[in-house]
Amino acid sequence: MNLLRNQLAKYTRPAEVKAAGVYPYFREISSDQDTVVKMNGKDVLMFGSNSYLGLTNHPKLKEASKAAIDKYGLGCAGSRFLNGSLDIHTELEAKLAKFVGKEEAIVFSSGYKANLGAISSILTRHDYVILDDLNHACIIDGARLSFGRTMKYRHKDMASLEKVLQRCNEDRVKLIVTDGVFSMEGDIAKLPEMVALAKKYNANIMVDDAHSLGVLGKGGRGTASHFGVTDNVDIIMGTFSKSLASIGGFIAADKDTINFMKHTARSFIFSASIAPANAASVIAALDVIEEEPERIDMLWDNTRYAMEALGNVGLETGPTETPIIPIYVRDDNKTFVLTKMLQDAGVFVNPVISPAVASHDSLIRFSLMATHTKEQIDYAVEKLDEVGKKLNIPRVVASEV
């Protein structure tokens, strides 16, 4: 008897959803990632992408990638720690540090590995890592790998955070880690209040800006810039796979912190370095963000337009303050059905069910891009309204809209 296979075979939920004809994962796209994508030979409006600035097809990024392949080849065949450091990696790190207002930066092969490596490497067994209870999974996993003691506070509840800080040994490191923009709910961390508490209790702050870069702050520089507290945030993490239209991640901080991570972060030392084409495209993306600031204005214009349209039909969008708009379904099965019906109607959205959120908070994640047109948004909202009525999706009464 194969005990492992028997144990794993008991996981039947995906098969059940597939049998129902509403399996929403690994949907194949046969085109570039744009506001319209090809699926099964048909055009589908993309409202599930993290490409907030619509840079995945920008000619400057594609040209930069091609040039890097011609010069450096396809990959580095090793880690940055050994044979995989190129001058283009160093150039990118300097550019990222300057962009977010920190002394230095270190590039990881993914945003997940950036959080994993940073959080797990810098804390000792006598220290504390303090998390918002709605933080992204990669923050939670980094804390799990850390020797520090993990403590949590209620989502954006500063009284809860203060109680946690009061329970900590005042002489030990206390690292508060938070998403800048929460990836499912679309709301923004209360950084000014967190900074005040960090000063009061001699704590440090790390912000995950995966969904903030290119979205919040002066010129898209992130959450700390948005609130004017960059000097009071110790560590800034970001990804390349969203507004920067590539793959990879980084940590930006003071020189000592970055030096320590370069020599101790296991997900950095034992991972291959990002491909030259990726590094080159991110450098180009940072240039485009500075050269075309109107993209951020377009993104926020689309966000306001979509929020008003969704409000007009009474769909429940929760506490969002950003281009990430949750549309609450509050039923896992209905969330799958809604996703399938919308795709059949030509609208791609992402389902979010338990355990990613509580089952009573299951939702559709509706994401805006700078390059969406008003007509595309109108069509998507029309279909959301139409399908939502068929499934009796929750509505907000007129006085609350």
C-alpha cells in the first residue's frame, strides 16, 4: 500500500469542481496579457490582471528584453552569490533603491522569495515578527521560516497592534510587516499610525509594496511615499510581476540590512538570478513610469469610473481604496459559477474563496489597468450586474451606495 498516494488521493475538491463544469484555475490564454486576451479562440476582456499600468506590451520594454538577450543570452546558469551577477543586475538594484528612496536594494528571483528571504533571515529566536492577519501568504511563510516569534493583530486595527507591541520584550527586535495595499481587499495599510506606534515601542516596519508600486505615491513610488513616511519605514519590498510587467522581486533598505541579506537570505543565495531579459525590462519599466506619468492618472481615472459604475448597480465592493476591487459573493460555489458565467460572457475575473478568505467573504477580484477603456469597463459592469442578478449576488441598498 502506498500511504503517501492514498493520503493525497483524498484531495478531491478540484475534481468535484471540474465535474460541475466551473473549475476556474489554470485557464489558458493564447495571446499577450492585455485588456483583451484570446481564450479558446475568442476575445475576452481581462479584468484579472495585475498589470496595473498596462506595460506588458510596451515597445520599450520588449526592445530592452530583446537587446539583453542578444548581449547576455537567456540566463545566468547560477545564483547571484556565485557566477550569476551581471552588471545589469547591479544597475537595476541601484535604480530600484533610488526609485523607492532607500540606500540600497537586492533583487530576488520572485516577490515571494523576496519576502521569504528577508523575513526569515534577519530575526533571531528572541525577536518578534508582527503581522496584520490579512497579510499575503508569502509574508506568513517568511514568518514561519523565521526564528522569531510570530504575533498577529487584527486587520488594520491599531489598538490591536498596540496590545501586541505591549506584550513584546522591549529590549528585543520587533518587526511589523504589512501589505501596503492588501491584495484581495484593495485597502491601504494605516502607515502613519503604524509609524507612530513603531516609534513609541522602538519597533521596525517592513512594507510589502507588491500592489503599491506604480499605483500609490509620488510617481508610483509606493505606500510610504503616498503617506510621506519613507524615512520611517525600514524595509520596502516590491515585485516586478505587476506594474513592472516582468518577474522577480526586491528588498530596499539601508546598506547594513541589504549587506546582511546578501550573505544570509537563503532564497537569494540558493536561487538562480533573474534572467537578463527580465532585469532589462524592469529597468525600462522604471524609465517609462517616469517618462509617462499619465499612465498612473489613467489608472486612477479608470478606478474611480469603475467604482461609480459598480456602485450604481449596487454591487458590494467592501473597503477598497485602489484599482483592486473586490465584489463580494459570500458563497464559494456561487463564486465559481459567477466566474464561469462571466467568462462565457467575455469577461475574465479571478475568484477568491476559502481558505484565501473566510467562506463568508468569498469574492470576485476585479482589477483595473490604465489601458482599459470606459467602454470595456461599462461592458464588464453590465455583465456583472446581469449575471449577479441571476445568481442573487449580494447588493448594497441605495442609501449605502
